[in-house]
Amino acid sequence: MNVDSIRAYCLSFPGSTEKLQWGDALCFKVMEKMFAVLGLDQVRLIFKCTPEMFVELIERQDIRPSPYLGRHNWVMLDNLGAVRNDELENLIRQSYEMVAAKAPKLKGDCRGVQKRARFDNWLRNACYLSSRAWSWSCR
């Protein structure tokens, strides 16, 4: 797989987004939680895996524990050819599923909608109280 095919595959998951962070790192997220990071200048891929798969993968050449995240079972592929394409797709999918399962669930469509609803409720209550006190109304 190359950078473009990995990007397309990561964005094919429901609710996945991308954000350029830390200079050259393209972060793929679900519900604002990272499930994969793709380095663009120095091509490398970081993703979460199960503890069993972590132990197996770091024994391979060109795969090592990810800096800062290795203790949470994230691995770094220094070379995209370190694993077969079908295996890499499976590993990325598993990372997405693990992160999505633990991501916070929202009742609204997005956080902005939920914050707006809370603000509207607050405004409605404030206007009701003030209309009773000063006899003016708000919507």
C-alpha cells in the first residue's frame, strides 16, 4: 500500500476524519480519537493493535513500538512494505474498531449540536426568569 491508498482506506470507515498535526503527521480519527497516524515527509504508519499482535509485530523487521504510544500497544511501521497489503488493511481495520468501541458516544449528531442545545436550554431558562422579574420576554 502507498500513502494515497492508506489515506483512502482510513477515510472509508464510518465517522473517520483526518487532520494534519505535528508538522507532517496525517492523523486519522474516529470521534476525535486517533486510530492511525501516517507520516508524510518520512513515510511511516502508526496504529493501535491488540497486546498479542503487538508482541508479534515488534519481532518483525521495520516494525517497532511507537514512541510515546508503545506502552498502549501502538506500533510504528518504518516501512510500509513491512507487512502484506491485506494484512495491513486488517490491522488498520482492527485499530479503527478498537478505538471506535472506546470512543465517547454522543447523543446528538456532533458535539457542536449538543453544546448548542445546552446553550439554548440555558438561554430559555435565563430569559424565562428575567421575564418574570423584569417583565420582558425572550424567545
